[in-house]
Amino acid sequence: MNSCITVLLADITTLHCDAIVNAANRSLLGGGGVDGAIHRAAGAELLEECRTLGGCRTGEAKITKGYRLPAKFVIHAVGPVYSGAREDAVLLADCYRNSLDLARENGVRTIAFPAISTGVYGYPVREATKVAVDTVKKWLADNSDYTMEVTFCCFDERTRKVYEEQTARIIG
Ligand code: AR6
């Protein structure tokens, strides 16, 4: 199987993946940051579909169509608001794992993640990146019967550099 991880500096709304992940909030009704950008690019139909979903718990994920985006699906994951508690990392890892499970259930082969929780939700980039990379690597190992191309889509150079360092690292 040819699963792989790529790090990219880009606007996630421009990516031609089967699915892009949104760093949403529990209402799933839009917001700022990457959430705002995804809703603007997808158009009003995305919000209409999101209204039918009844929100989403922190650490969980829900899927919609991508509408006017080049991506076929949007997977809306709700990251934790950073508090410094041990639970933060558990909930952040849940976001990545649940998004990948949902992606696989929907036949997704290429998926892009933003740096969930590291913007408005205040999660320190280095800590969040370690959780993201370790969780994705473990998921790929646990799903070695399925080919999935994972892209970490960074929006600034500093975050990209941290992802490059972490993905080059061996787990442990
Ligand atoms: N493409 C890729 N990454 C982006 C883009 C983009 N177009 N725009 C921003 N980022 P944030 P959070 C990066 O704040 O911390 C919203 O209001 C950004 O630089 O979008 O999980 C929601 O509705 C940062 O690295 O998400 C929630 O209320 C990363 O995406 C809340 O913000 C995440 O930043 C969620 O906060």
C-alpha cells in the first residue's frame, strides 16, 4: 500500500483532494479562520447542509459535500479550545482519528488537514503538531490495508516548518 504524508503551504480551499477537513466549532454553522474561508469558497449550500447536522461534539467529526470547492467532501472536525489540561491532546487526537475513519467510510483516498485548534482555539503549534502527526501515523499503520494520502496544509511558514520537523521524526 502507498499511503503517505505530505506537508504543504497553501490555502486549503484550493486543494483538489477527495476531502478537506474543516476546523469547525460545535455549532457547525461557520466562523472565522479556515472555517470562514471554507464556507465562503463552498457557497451557501454548505451552510444549508450543516444546519441539518445538529452540531458536533468536541473531538468528533461530520461529513458534508464540498459544493463549489474543488474537494468532493468537507469533514468538519471540532478541536478543543486549548486549556493546558491533559484532555486537550486526547480530544485533538480524536479529531484526526475520527476524521480519518469517516473519510475511509466514504471512500476518500486523499485528504487534507489544517492545523486544527492552533488558531482561534490557542493550541501551541508544536504540541498540536506532535499530536496530529503521531495520530495520523498511527492511523495509517492501523489501516495498512487501505491507501490514504494525507496532506497537512499549513497556512504560514512557521507552522509548515514545525510540520516538516515532526513528520521527519520517527514516532517514539
Ligand atoms: N487554509 C489553510 N489553513 C488555514 C486557512 C486556510 N484558508 N485559514 C486559516 N488557516 P483556525 P481553530 C489556519 O482559527 O484554532 C473558527 O472561528 C490557521 O492559520 O481557523 O481550530 C471556527 O468556527 C491555523 O493554523 O481554527 C471555530 O470557532 C489553523 O488554520 C474556531 O475558529 C486553524 O486556525 C476554531 O479554531
